[in-house]
Amino acid sequence: MIDVDNQFGPQTLTIGDAVFLAVPSENAVQPDPLPTPGIVFTIDHYACYAAVGAPIDLTVTLADQFDTTSAVVGARRSSATRSTRTMRAS
């Protein structure tokens, strides 16, 4: 179990196994022709673990470049922490 505190307030979570890797994205305009070496992106990766906690039951407004909509923040299904990603040669 871990204790978290974020914009929704304090909560105790039961953490399970890692279930996926989240990679946030950035918009970027690439010059033509591309520079050598190429553009380097330094975006954090997040290891996401199965998590269980009490439902928050709060209606929020979500706005991004595609849409603005309302959603209910329900029960947590995962919790993420910044991680280091290592790729292996195939």
C-alpha cells in the first residue's frame, strides 16, 4: 500500500504488477531537410502499475487540442511513476 496526495486529495492505494509503459507526446515541427543528427526528444516515460483505491466521484472538464468534454473521475485502475526505459537490441 502507498499513500498519494494530488489534486484530488489524499488517498491510500493498493499497488499491483506493472501493466504498461506510458509515453507522453509532444507536438513538434520538423524542419525540412532534417538536421543531422536528428531532433532529440527528452520526454519522461512512466511505468504504470495496477492500483486499487476508493472512487473519487468528481466531475471534471477535460480540454485538449481535439475536444473539450466532461468526465467523472471514478475508481483508480492504475498509478504511474517516472521510469527509465532501456531498449534491447533485437
